Amino acid sequence: MGISDTSPEAAEIQLEIFRRMTGEQRLRLALEMSDFARAASLARIRAEHPDWSEWEVKRELLRITFLPNPLPAGLP
């Protein structure tokens, strides 16, 4: 088990809540968490590169998500 800031008691309550959710509810929660993570990543990239256009910010998000290394400078 990895490092967690959640007590075992709280983790058990959380697990019970997840068990009671329908498949649709769990899927909705997963999609909301994904949207939140994407928004947080975009905000971090914008803060680190305030001079970048929205296109450059989204391009960097895709690079971070799918590629291990920065793209070559000459690519659009």
C-alpha cells in the first residue's frame, strides 16, 4: 500500500461509499476527477509560461500526457 494521508477509518468509510455507488455514479466521479486533474495541469502550465498562447499551453499538456521528452523546437 502506498503513502496516504487518509486514516484507515476514513478510507473504510470512503470505500463503503464507493461500493454503494452505481456504475454510472462511479463513472461520473472518475470523469469529474479527470476534468479536475486536466484543469489543474493547465493552470500549472499557464503559471509557468504566462507568455504562451492557449494553443501552446494545450500542446504542452498533450506532450506531458503522452510523450516522455519535450517536442523538438522546430515543430509547430
